[in-house]
Amino acid sequence: MSDPLVLIPARLAATRLPNKPLADIAGEPMIVHVWRRAVEAGIGPVAVATDAPEIADAVIRAGGQAVMTRSDHASGSDRIFEAVEKLDPEGRHDVVVNVQGDLPTVDPRAIAASIAPLSDAAVDVSTLVAVIEREEERTNPNVVKMVGSEVSPGRFRALYFTRATAPYGGGPLYHHIGLYAYRRKALQRFVGMPASPLELREKLEQLRALEAGMRIDAVVVDDVPLGVDTPHDLERAREIIAARRTS
């Protein structure tokens, strides 16, 4: 691992919160807040991958970099692969970090932590998890759980991801955070494969990699960043960022 590139996929076509990346938070579009958090992680150059000129313009006005991508991508993974091929056709960047564009409160230290497992040559993809603290989240199918084997303190080899309550029995459960760091070759392989049976059944894209025999390791971080999907989430994000600025 020598030269990570951080990419933030963003599009306007959200159903529950239209024009979500441009939603105002403390005087700036949400996508700009995400871009700033990624820059603060300090692990490499950052760009926003989008199909919307309005998003690109907002990022560029804030001093960031944006790359235009096709509008027909099925997922953020497909979008960032097109973006990295456009930005770095020479292949200088060997690690690609995918930060979702709806995480305006994400901790930059968590972004930085995501690349650590890739120092192990056996790992193809790395991601983040946090211990589930609230009882209701243990059975909530919208909270994706990671089932894994601990390989070192605070790091797991992921065996499965599920919306069910797993594993069975006593002990902690781990909330998966959808932020990924890919070896570039692993990303290329991943987007070139069709959706897998378990991916379709659980509606979890990462299961495609596991079913193909790819290794995903997960780093434990302190908390789960707020994902903004609804107007209520947006208000929470505004409150969190306002509190940070006054503290």
C-alpha cells in the first residue's frame, strides 16, 4: 500500500430526500461537508465522483476536485471505479477508499483507520464496524451486522454480513459501516462480477466479494456516523455540526 485515493460517489436521484447532496448544513452543501471530512483524514487526494453538474460545481466552489461519471451506474462502487480510471489511468493509486456522500458527520480518523488492514497482503477489501450499544439495533434489519473472526485487537476477518441478528449467543454484535477501502485490483474484479445470490437475497453488495472468495477485514471504530437518508436525519446532522462549531 503506497498511494490511496479517496473518492466520494454522489448523485441527485435520491427518493426519500431529493437533491440530498446539495442539502444545506450550516451554510454549505452536505457533499462539501463530506469532502472536508475526507480531506481531514489526510490519507491521500480526495475527489467527488458524480453525474450531476450541480454537485461538481458545489465541490469545485469549495476548493475541491470533482470528476463527472455516467448516470447509469447501479452502485457507488461502479461509479468510483469509473472515476479512478479517469483520474489515474496510469495506475499510480493502488488503494481506493469509498466514502459515502451522505455521511457529513463522519470522523476523519475513521476514514484513516479504514486503510490499515490493507498493509496485510492477504486482504482485498477493508471496512469499518462499531459495537452495537442499543438493544433495539440488535434486531433491526436496517442495521447490518458483521460476523467475523478477530485476527488482532480491534480487527476482524469478515465471514459474513447480514440483516439478521447474528451471531447467536452472548457477546457483542457489530454494526457494519458502509465505508470501504479497496485494493485497486480488487475493486476492478469486484465491479466486473455479476451480483451474487446472497447479495441479492440480503441486499448487501459486499456479499458478492465474500462469495467470490475475496477477503474483507473490518476495523472497530468508536461509533457509527450518521447517514442522512430522511428529513429527520438531515435535521440531526444540522444539530450535530452546529454543536461541534459552538463547542
